[in-house]
Amino acid sequence: MAVNTDTLNYDVEEMVRGDRAYIWHHIKPHKLYEHGEQMIIVEGDGLTVKDIRGREYLDATSGGVWGVIVGFGRESIAKAVYAQLKTLPYYAGTAGNIPGIKYAGELVERLPGLGKVYFSNSGSEANEKAFKIVRQLSNMDPARKGKYKILYRDRDYHGTTITALSASGQDERKQDFGPFLDGFTGFPHALCYRCGFGKSYPDCNIECARCFEDTILREGPETVGAVILEPITAGGGIILPVDEYYPIIQEICHKYDIYLIMDEVVCGFGRTGTFWGFQQYGVQPDMVTMAKGVAASYMPLSVTAVKDEIYDKFLCNPGDDCERMNYFRDISTYGGCAGAMSAALETLRIIEDEHLVENSRVTGAYFLDCLHSLMEMPLVGDVRGRGLFAGVEFVKDKKTRTPITEGEMDRIMGNVAAEGVLVGKTTSSLPGNNTIMNFAPALTASKNDIDRIVAAVKAGIEKF
Ligand SMILES: Cc1ncc(COP(=O)(O)O)c(C=O)c1O
């Protein structure tokens, strides 16, 4: 039987030429590729990836954008997907399929208070579904009439589409893509290191949470339907709100009947040392969105999970002319990929059987301790993190907290890569402050891996 496995056989120089000639790479200045050579990753095993030139790296980014949470080379995921693809690769989400039903059941068990899941295929799309639910209810539900606005927090990111960008608080990601949609309003971030209120915790009255209420009052509470938040801000610089923050936000949501949407696209599935990021803060969201780690990025899949009481609002009578349009009239072609759901089920099994949430918590604590030791070095202004998710903010002056330049940041990144470790950074996010290095290794990371990562960062700074 002839199978096209041609992608496993290639000529190196032909591929390098092809990459330069045809590929429009994501979120990097394209001009760079005219002279420099783009890294082409060809293999992965555990936390190690190999590039087309045969160089090996310890990948502290779980595949560049934090998705490959169980590490590379998982044969069991490949086998689960293979078996499902042979049996049934796809049928639209208008019908049911076995891995989807099983996976939804597993998720609901882990999401107390939420009872229904909606499948789609990217984090942006999962958030878009949540926004559409809010918007539709603001038109059709007498109890939520006119509550169409969605609030978001500065420095949070919720995706790449125009709607998801409208709900994102990163100026560089948004620049030149406007005009954005009406009904999306930002409020200040929750980063103590750069407190927008000029205060210091704990003598700050948690202004960053209280200003959420001011924003609602300015907008008109009768117009605000939801707030979307990353439990811990990821791409905006690894920001952990203080413990009091989310209970205040939750109370304000209850006061004005505003849905709390938690974007778990990055934080979900153990990244922060609890299964969900919001569990770090003991809050109860009304909707939860997830992607990246869902199927460990072996296959694309995203989910929007909602409380039963939200779903129930869409249970209209199709035979009633007044009601018949009041169901969620939405579809996502690739929300029907059964192979992706098999990958998600197997990912969940690995997370549970290998105790990866626990490993994230324990090894993550060790990681943070090690990173804190870097605070003695010049340039290291702040270290923050939770679980296997951490960031180091670089400054040229520790007192004034003036960030280093992007060029200087790139030099440090290059130095760390030269040590054989791939780390991430805030990229085209925050004007003048894309100087936060971030780390999100696979949840299988060992103390040895952490030692290697921290040693590489230290060497990268020393060589600066
Ligand atoms: C918190 C968060 N939400 C949503 C998204 C968008 O996900 P996707 O790129 O799959 O659309 C991202 C992407 O990085 C993210 O970090």
C-alpha cells in the first residue's frame, strides 16, 4: 500500500529555500528572513526539539506558544488519533460522535457548575462563541435585554480575529487593525510591579479590581453583559493578580448580573499547578474557554463551556413563531473533528496518569525559587509565576524600572538560544515593554530540565 510519507524525507537546502520562498511566518518581522535563516523544527521528543540543521534544544515554550503540554513524541496520542480517523474522522457538530461525547463528559466532571460544552477549533473562536452567546442573550432574553457589552482587562489577549482583538488589551497586537467593534471596553491591568494607580500592595485597596466597578458604572450596568479575563495574564507578561482580586471581581459581577468568562486557553489543564487557572483564586466562572492544551496541540480543538442555566436560556420551542430563532444559531466546521477529540481524551489520560498537575505545582515551585535567584543580577527587574508558568521582566534600571530596549531583549533571547534552550517573550504586545521573558515548559518538566533552563538564562544575561 503506497502512503505519502514524503514529509519525512527531504533535502535540507531545498526546504530552507522553500521556507524563505513560500512561507509567511507568524508575528515576526518578515524582512528578517531575507537574510537570516528561519529555524525549521523537524522533530521532538519530550522537551527536546531538533531543527533541520540537527541542533537540539530544550524547549521551554511547549511548542512556541505553550500548547504541547504533555511533551513531544507521544505515540499514544498518535495511536488514539489513528484509530479514530480510521473509524470516523469527521462528522459535523450537528451530529454526535463517540470521542466528543466521552470528552465532554470528562470535562464537565472537572468543571463544577458548568454543564454544556461547545466544540470549535481555536482559542479565538472559543472566545468568539462566548461573545456571541452574550450578544444573542442581550437581544432575545428579557432578563438580559441590552446587556451586550463585554469588558476586558489591559494586557490580556483573547485572540487574533477582529472580534477577539476588540476584546484584547495589547496595543501592539491591535495597532492598524481597527476600527474595532463597538461594545468592548477595557479596564486597567493588575500588575503590581507597574501599578497603574501608583500604589503598593497591600496598602492599595486593590484598586485594580475596584476600578472594574467604575468601568461598569461609566458604561451603564444595564448595558454590560460579561467580562472576559485570563486567570493569569499570559502573553501580556505573566501577571498574577493578588489573592483578593478575583473575589472582588466576582462580587461585582454578581452585583450587576455580569457573566464572568474565564479564558483558560493558556492556564487550563495544569499549567499553573491547579487543573484550571481560576482554581488558584477560588472563583466560579459562568463560562470557560479553552484551546492549546486541550489536545496538547497534537490536533486543533477548542471548547466553550457554560453553566446549564445559560444553555437553558436557548431551549426555545421550534414550533413557536415567536421563539423559534432563540437557539444558539452557530456552527464551526472543525468543531466536528473526531480525531481531535480522541487526542484530547488521550491528553487528559496522560495528565491524570502521570500526575502532571501535581508536577506543575511542585516542579513549578522549584522553578520559581530558581528564577528568584536571578533577581541579584543586573537587568532582572521582576520574577513572577505560578506552576510551570513564569516570567522574568528585564529593566535597565532597577529603581526606575525602565525596560531595556527590544534590541537588547533580542540579544538576550539569542544568547539563551545559543545555550540550547528556547524561551519565549512578550512579542508585539506592549509598546516599550516587550521585555518579559516567559517560560512554559511541558508539564512533564523535571528539576534537571529546570536547572538547564535557569542556567541558560543566567548565562544569557552574563554574556550580555
Ligand atoms: C489567553 C489566550 N486566549 C486566546 C488565544 C487565542 O488562541 P488561538 O491562537 O488558538 O486563536 C490565545 C493565544 O495565544 C491566548 O493566549
